[in-house]
Amino acid sequence: MADTKESVRQMIEKYGKDVEELSRYLPWLESKKGQDVGGKYEPGEGKANTISVPTYDSTLLAFVKKVQKTAFYSKNYVYAYSRNRIKTPEDEHRVIDRCQIMELETLGAIITSYCMRGMTKAYVWTEGVKNGVFWHAVSRMKELIEFWSA
């Protein structure tokens, strides 16, 4: 029992500050669920040979930068996906719902997946907001930290 309490305390110490930082974005993430927070800048007339450039909400960009600075951010997120058989956003929501305090890395892996894939595919960041995965994962992290810190 003491070993379990010690492990939980270590998880809270390791991830508590990061969860607190990410939690600041919860109201914005919740208000934007189901909405498209990205767009494309189309050049004006006479510029037929130019490409359109994706544009993002500044809060979304700040959130992604914050995630990149957390202890959750790791290229090994793919292992969490294979271990939990995650293939679709529905699978992500299912895993988020059942995660416990000792599985905070799994929640971080889900967020990391969207942030890393979004570096090469423009639509992925906005997809994470639109389908509610960002909000769901961060709110679950906050819920677990608050429960076990009390």
C-alpha cells in the first residue's frame, strides 16, 4: 500500500505542474469543440501560381507550444497507441475515459500524437480541437490530479 501511495505521489510530482499549465486552456478547448479553428490564407487575384497557407487560432498555437514543453511530449506515443489498440478518435475517447492516475503517460501520448502529427499535416491540430480529444484528455488529467492530490 505504501508503495502505491509513493508511486501516485511521484506521478503527481512529475506531471502536476504540466497538467496545471495545460488546464488553463480547458475553457477555450471546451468552447471550440465541434468547431473548425483553422483556415487557409488564399492569395489575391492574379496569383494563380501560389499555394494557400494554413492559418490557426493563436490560442491553439500557444496550446501546442505548451504541450511541446511538457514531460508528456515524447516520440514514443506510438507505443501507447499500439498497446491500447487505438485507431480512431472513438478509441481515443474510450481510452481517455478509462485511464487512471498511473496511466497519465497514455493521456499525454494521445495529446502528443496530435501535436506531433500536426507538425507535418496541417489539419491534425484543428482535428484535435474539433473532435474534443484535446479537451477530454486534459480535463481527465486535471480530474485525476485533483482527486489524488486531495
